[in-house]
Amino acid sequence: MSLQDELTAVERSLDGLVRSVGRLEAQLDAGLDIRRVRSDAEHLRESLTLLKQSVATGPPRRPGAVIEEMVTIPDAPYNSALWTDAEDEGLGSRNGHAP
């Protein structure tokens, strides 16, 4: 089965779950337990929607595949103006007076 077929099958199963929960809710009192189950089913639907969107935007990854991106760090020193009012952690302020 292709990835799209699997997602469609999950969506159909989830639709059946939501229908079943609705029937249970009609038969039972609106107690905390059935509300929790309904809420969980709604969260599953939202999660599946997010999963389908992420699959649509990017290529499918192999299970266990790690994507490593190269981050280039320049060798040039940082601009000292970035640290003008900074304090050295644990050493106190530059003027020697602790707060």
C-alpha cells in the first residue's frame, strides 16, 4: 500500500470511530468518560490532518532516517558591541559590584 492509501485508510477508520463514539454518546449520559473519548477522537482527527499536511509539503522520510543540516559558523570574532551591557554569569558585573 502506498503512503496515501494508508492515510486514506486511517482516515476512514477514524471516521468510523467518530461515528461509533457519537452513537455511544447518544445512548449514554453525557458523563466525563464519554466526553473524554469524544475529545480524544477529535484530537486524533486534528493530528491526522496535521500529518497529512506535513506529508503533502515534504517528501516522505525513511523510518529512522536522520536529517542533518550543515550549520556554518564564521571564524570571524563577534562584534563586541553585542556584549556591551552584558554581565558574566557567576562573576558579577564588570564594575566589580555584585547586585
